Amino acid sequence: MHFVNQVYNYDHPWSHVVIGMWHKYPNPKCSHVISVDVLDRSVDPKTIQTRVLGCKQKAPTWIVKLFGGSEDAY
């Protein structure tokens, strides 16, 4: 599992930023994303949410079979 920590200051009203974040996935134009699960959510002075995205990989079938993997990634 890969953890990402990113900080960015948006030059838009907070309500627009939050609406954009919530509507990003699932998205009909991103058919490779098959699930979005919330693992943890807390609201202290900061709002923190940990999510897991389930995706379909675009790896060639022979590579998936050779290494015994799956097309699903989390």
C-alpha cells in the first residue's frame, strides 16, 4: 500500500474544493476505478479522511498470468 501526503493551497472557496473532492470518484469517465471505501474519518481542527480506491490495472494479460497477480489493485 502506498501512502501519500500532499499539501496545497487552493485559490477557491472551501465549499468548491470540498464538492470537487467528493465528486472526483466514482466518476463515469474513470471506469478503471471500481470502488471507493472510507477507512477512517476524523474532524478535529483539521478534517482528515483515509480512503482506499479499488482500480483495474492496464497490465498485459500475460504479465498478470506470469506473476500470478490480479487486474485489481488497491
